[in-house]
Amino acid sequence: MDPILVAALGIAFMFVLIGLHIPIGISMALAGLVGFGALAGFGPAVSLFATEPAGVIANLDLAVIPLFLLMGSLAGVSGLSSDIYRMAYAFIGHRRGGLALATIGGCAGFGAVCGSSIATAATMGRVALPEMIERGYAPTLASGSVAAGGTLGMLIPPSVIMVIYAFLAEQFVITLFIAALIPGLIAVTLHFAAIAIYVRVWPNAGPAGDRMAWAGRLRVLAQSWAVLFLMVAVIGGIYGGVFTVTEAASLGVGLAFIFTVARGRLTPQTLLQVVRETASNSAMIYVIISGASIFTYFITATKMPDALVTAITAMELHPLMVVLVLMIVYLILGSIFDTIAAMVITMPFVFPLIVSMGYSPIWWGVVLVMVIEIGMITPPIGLNVFVIFGVAKTIPLGTIFRGILPFLYADLVRLAIIILVPTLTLWLPKTLGYALK
């Protein structure tokens, strides 16, 4: 049988399994098993179930995933997320829409500690939503700012999904983290701008709070020393070259654990909750990556990526047109699939295509994370919207979707800027002397 036909049937089989609600990692593994078995025999295919998961589990670069997830869970339990929010509100809460601005700032800060979009949205939703609703904020602005701000957890380093991309694309993860810094700052700035425009058009949607005196602001800063110390130790250690990413994540877990104990928040129940949450999320991610490795092995064996590159090259499309089509596809996938799944399913086909067109894998990694992140708030299924709906059961789903629209427009503008001006992504790693493959 023609290998390209086998690849197409394998992809179709994978989507059938996903449609039957079989977990995505297992669906990819089974599709890879059947497909590679049709090509090379089922003896070699079955051996992939031993070699590929073993390689994934033994890979030290992926050890940061459970560590970052554990650090984020401990940070949420210890109340560090509340400290970030309170600190942001102390400095900008007196402005119109100040609580929404503080929410975006808090999401960015907690994302730097947590590394997970869903966890950021859920945690900040519990912290910020009640405050905004109580102070007379429009439910659209309140829920929209939390749902959109939550996506920053995926982009602001350190990011779990960037670690996975770096592993799959064989890139240096610190280079990817550094490349994401400027796009992350642009994201926060444009979200701020969206709120500023929103409250100018609808002033009553975000009433201004009381201005805090500088003495009060400094007091809040002093009270928030723990989270500041954690962020500086982890992020500063990574970028300063003091720690590897794994060492920094380990230090972050240790510090978050100490702060949780010192604040009296670590009960047997919360410890069990943190361990269970970290273990289940880590297991899910490892199953997805293992399944993706098996599926990628199969797709590579069919030489379908090479055929795809050849076919698109023959069409003589402008590279930007190809990227535009991919952006539309990823927006759809991001609104339907889990973010990690949307990335790993498409990596075997898309990554060789992007590299063949001369684009930097580091730039593409940042763009890919951004477009999947936007998919998380894209109607009709945006996952973060449903997370906020679960946190704030009194706010209708339609209201939350209306609330994310200004932020969705801002994100699309940001995506266009980063695509059209790749230098914004690549300048900082080049300046700091990191090699770009």
C-alpha cells in the first residue's frame, strides 16, 4: 500500500478514535501502532510502545513539567496568587478599569509562577472575579479580563507548553523562554489597551477605586515579598544562567512548599489535593507526549511531511499565505482541542513545512503558542471561557463570550505584529548570544 495513503488513513483513524472520546494520547499511540504495523510489521510497531514512552519518561528536560505544575499548585494553595493580585491593584487599582488591569497584571505574574493557562484562569477567577463583581464591574469586563488574562500563563515564561514544544522541536528551552519575553510584554500592553478603550466607551463598566497612598503601596510590596522572591529566584536564576531550567523549577517547588508551610496552609487535605492535581496533570501530559512520539515515528516513516513540503512548494504560495492558513487552522483547533493536543497532533506535518520555508523554529514556537492561546478564548468552545463559567456560575456563558471580544481583537493584532515583524521575537535571544537553530 502507498505510504502516503497509509498516513492519511492513520490520521483519519486517529480522529475517529478522538471522536469516540478515547484520550488523545492513546488515540495517537494506537493510530501510530496500526499505521506503522501496516508499513513495517506489527513486531516492530509493538516495540514502539516500549521504546518511545521509555524515552519520554527518561528525558530529563521534561522533568520540569511536573515540577512547574507542583510549584503552581503550591503557589495557589499558599495564597501567593492573591499577593500578586493585591500588589497589582495597589498600583493601578485607582484607575478606571483598575481591577481589570490588576487582573491582567496578576495573571501575567501568576503565569510566571504557574506556567499553565487553565490553572491561571481558574486561580485568578477565584481571586479577582468576586472583587470586581462586588465593586460594581460589568460582568462582561470582569469575566472577559480573567478568561483572556488566563491565557498569559501559556506565554509568560516559564511555560509548560513551551517546554513540550522545545522537546518535540529539539530546541533549547531557555532560548524559547527568552524569545517569548517581548511578545509577552506586548500581550500585556495590548490587553491593558483593550481595557482602557472599553472603559472609555462604557465608563460604568469599570468604576475607579480609591487611590492608595505610597506608604500603603510599599506596605503591600513588603507583604508580598514571598511571591516576589519566588519569581526573582526562579526566573532570574534561569535568565541569569545561575540554574538550569530543571534546577530552577526544583528551587521553585522548594520555596513554594516552604511558604505554604510558613503560612499554615499545608494541611493533609491540601497536600493530598496538590499531589493528586500534579500527578493527574503530569500523567496526562506524559501520555500525550508518548502518544505523539509514536504517532510522529509513524508519520515520519511514511515520508508524508516531505511530500507535503514538496506539494506546497510546487504551489508557489507566498510563505505568509501558508502561515495565514495555518493560523486559521490553529484557531479552530485551539478552540476545540486541549492546547497541548492541538500542538502535538500537528507537529509532524507543520514543523517540517515551516522550517523548509526558512522560518526560525524559535519564532514559530512563540507564534504557535500564541495562536493556540488565542484559540482558548475563541468561540464557540474556548476552553478558558468554560473554566471561568465553572468558577463564576452566576455569569451566563454568553456574557463571558461577549466579554472576551475586546481581548480577542487585541490578541489578533498582537499575532499579526509578531508574524509580520519576526525581529520582535528573535532580537533578544540574538542579543544575549543564544544560538538560533
